[in-house]
Amino acid sequence: MSLINRKIRFLLGFFQAVLLILKGQIRKAEQDHRQSHGILPVYFHNPDRKCFQKLIEWFIKKDYVFIALDKIEEEVKINDNRKKVWISFDDGWKENYTELLPVLKQYSIPATFFISVDCIEKRYFWFSYVRKQASSLTNAINEFWGMPNNERIIKVQQIIENSGKRPDIETFSIGQLKKLASCSQFSFGNHSLTHAILINCNEFELDHEIADSNKILEKYVGRKVDALAYPDGKYNESIIKYLKMHGFQYAFTTKPGLIIEASDNMILPRNSVPNYASFYENLCHAFGVWQLPINELKKLLNKNIKNY
Ligand SMILES: [Zn+2]
């Protein structure tokens, strides 16, 4: 996104967020949160440090309690007045380590990192590399998300070889992952081996992407890993069955919501906060209310189309 587009997007997001807040959507979401005794699951990819810190400080000011991954199960059963939030990060972006770690440590925030081990070993993300090469590609970028997994791996490899340019370093290193793992406040989850879209994988590839990568990740972090975040939030029944068979306790989607006692552990919600947005927009995303105007518009359109 060019700088001008980014600024326009920032401003539009700011105004939409202010409208949502003025309409009382955050207040209502906070009420729902309190009534459900649930946990607010907030996740990030590679957020700007200032935006991230401001959001964390808002939660602290509002007396939120930060919950660790291994406490989710028991915390959803406790009906008290504490407001609970769980923080996680996807992929393993290097700035999570260089920029955000001081904030996480300063406020002793327990956080979970969902890691794509192969990307960490190679130090780049294929989707990010493909995006950067967009103008020279014959395939539209979106096609890569729908391709059979083996085809995607071959095509990405070809793109890298043809460009003759080594991908930029985008992830933290294995050494940094191990340093994170030496802090008990952090926990780790699987995010597939190569950041594969799991619904595009056959059974053999699932073994590679999930079971094999889990063993490697467990070796690096020195603990058992039994949680997974579906890359791009994509899953189906056979993937859920596969995860259960392989001892996974939790799997997280990208659907907004609250984690409550009645939630299905294999399709738990998470609210995505963008990398670069205003504080008000981040707040709307964190509470899962950002999609409300879009959902209302969709409902209105559906109703009118049916009546037409
Ligand atoms: Zn991801």
C-alpha cells in the first residue's frame, strides 16, 4: 500500500471507528463481555509499536486482566467480575521481538506466539514475498491462497528463483524464538510449517504441515505445543478431526467473538487488530465490532434482493 493510500485508509478507519464508538458499540461490547464472563481474544500480526502500546495501556487503565493460554480453560469457568483479555501474535514477525517485547515485559503481559516454523528457519514469509513481486506475476495474488499446497510451494519457489533476489529478513530468528521461550510469560502455538492454507492440503501434507512442524516447534521452545491458529483462519471438519487425533487441545480461527465456557475448543474466536490504524479503530477491532456496519449492510442488501 502506498503512503498516500495508507494515510487515506487510516483516516477513513478513524472516522468509521469514531462513529461506532459514538453509537455506543464499545460500551455495549464491554457489557456483553462482562455478562458472559468470557475472555476477549485479541490478536496481532506485525503492529506498530505505538499503536500496540496504546491499546495495552488502555486495557490496563480499564482494569483488564491478561490471561495466559494455559489458563483459558479454567478462566472461562470462573464467574467473577474481572474483565479478561488474551493477547496473541501470528506468524513470528521480527518486530514482535525487537519492538514489542519491551512493552510485553514492561507490563508483564502473558502472550502467545503462533509460529510457522519453516518461515522462521528461512526468515521470510512466502505471502509477503509474493505480494512484493505482484507486478511481475502472471497469477493474481489471491490465487495463491486457493491453490493446492504443493502447487503453491512450487510456484513460490519459481518466483523466488526467477527474481534472483533473496527475500528480506522478516521473521525473528530461531535464537530469538528460544529466548522468548525462556520467559515463562510467553506461550507458543502451531501456525503450520510453511504458513500453508490447511484446507488446500492433502492428508500427507497435513502430516508435514501440522504433526511434523509441531515436533520441530516443541524442540525449539522446549515445551509441549497443543494449540494451533489456522493460517488465514481456514479450516474444515477433516482438519478438526486431524487436530483432535494428534492431541491438540485448542484451535483458533479468525472469526471475531468472545471465548466463553460453551465455546468449541477447536473453533475458538479471535479478534484481529490491524498493523497500522488509529487507536479508536484498533479498539473497535479488538472488541470485534468493526464488522458491524458491513454486516448490517450485507443483511440489508440480502433482504432487499430477496424482496426484489
Ligand atoms: Zn498467519
